[in-house]
Amino acid sequence: MKIQRLIPLLLAALLLAACVPATPTPAPSRADRLPPHKYTPQEDAWPPQVAEGWSPPQPLPAPLNTSGGEDSPFLLADDSTLLFFFTPDLAIPVQQQLTDGLTGIWQSRFDGSAWSEPQRIVLEAPGELAMDGCAFVLGEVLWFCSVRQGNAREVDLYTASRVDGLWTDWQNAGALINTSYQVGEMHITADGQELYFGSQRTGGAGGSDLWVSHWSGDGWGEPLNLGETINTWGDEDRPFVTQDGQELWYDGQSLRGLPGPAVFRSLRQPDGSWGPPEEIVSSFAGEPNLSRDGKTLYFVHHYFNADVTQMLEVDIYVSYRMP
């Protein structure tokens, strides 16, 4: 979820809402708030382009993708439950997104033939306001970013625990993560030993860089910059590491001359470092996420008009690794 540019308006809305008593209202339906027109790949002025070895990208079907904004996909370990960020209409003011009862983290399940009607994951108590996104799950713990009262910084990371199938006991991830290390969108490897994240913390190459922190048994160690092989003058962010720990995926500025961000992949080298990245998906693509076997790639694609002056829609796409 690209929430940073919305922060001033969100904070102002939170302060205003804190002065107004909350009145419980029925949860609205996604369908009630969607724009009337759903963009299709045939209308896409800048369709995503993939490298050799991957199938032509396609948007996930309804009811998962809509004419609203679907973003930040994360596939759970069961390979059939997808968490994602949703907001019903990219054109409405951000203050309304904060209070619309719809914008936030949602989930949908794949039964082998179709995706289920998504359901919202509520991570605030009745009467509270929060803007949540960038979900990541390891085991029974959900990590997510949030703008809400009580944050140490503008966007803090939080955790929640899964109990009887529900996410509960949400709490701030703490000062080490949010203040000292300035962890942004993040991914913990399957073995729990490495925390990868994007951050503009001091010591980077420029913009947002990718960093790694190692688990010591007592906590997360001092972050290390991934270095010039991965990080450039631009923004590298939203990392994902495959189940086997051998592939690092992330998004950065396209190096192929196509507009917008692109999805990159780097392979782990024998010495444990990361090798030269390959641009896998280009043209307004980002936030990669793969199935456990590494054969199915989910990513976000932003629809823009021809002169790249207006973002029209955001969908979750899929591409398959070819044999």
C-alpha cells in the first residue's frame, strides 16, 4: 500500500474524527461504492511486460478485482488465501477512505476454480479509525502497516495473532522496528532468520533501499544495507523472499525504458549474497508475491492513461513460470 503520500491528510482526518463521537453504522458493501466502469487489459495503455520464461500476465477475475483499487497481495502458506489492500474508489478524498468502512486489508480464498467474495479483516476496535495495509503473515502472526492514533511515526508496523481463524490482539511492533530501524514494507524468510525491508534510513544509496536484519535468538540485529548490486539511486522496496530462500523479489524503477516501477528478481549466491537482479515484469508493476513452489507470481499493476498523467485503476495480476 503506497500510503506515505497520503499521510498528512490521514493524520488530519484522524485528529478531526477523534473530536467527533463515533456512531456505529452497518458495514457497507464493496459493490455499493465502486466506480461504474471496470478497466480491462484491452483498454490498458501501458500493459505489463514480462521477461522470457513467464506467461503473459492476466488480472485476477472478479470478485477479487473490481473497478476499485486492489493492491499489496500476500498469499498465505496454504497457497489458496490471498490478503490484499482494497479501497473502493481511487478518486474519492482520502478522508473518506479513512471513514468509509471499506478501505483496509481484505482476504479471498481460491477453491480450485474461483476466488471467493472477499471479506474485510478488521484490525481496530469499534469506534476507532485506522488505515491498514501491506499485510505479511508468518505462521500465526500477521504484520501490517497502519496510520492510527498512538503511532511513534507516521506509518507504524503492527502485529496481530490468529486465534480460532480470526486476527486479534493487534499491537504496535515496538520502538526497535518502528523508530530505531525504521522498517518499512517487510518480509521475514520462512526460517524466521532474516528480516528484509525497504527504508529511507540513513546510509542508503538514495531514495528507499533494501535492508536485512538477522535474528540473533534474542531479537533482530542491526540492519545491513544490501549494497550496490541491489540498491540504486532510485527506490527499491517491497521485498519478497521465496520459500526456499534462494530468490529475492522486489520492485524498483524500470531499467528497460518503460514507465513506472518494475518487478526484479535476484538469486542468492554461494556466499549468501544476492546476485545481479533481472527485470521480470515492467510497466507500472510492483509488490511481487509468489506461491510456495515459486511457480505463480502475483503482483500489482496500475492502469494509467496514455500520457501517464492519471492513475485509473489498480488490479492484482498473475503470471506463471513456464516449464
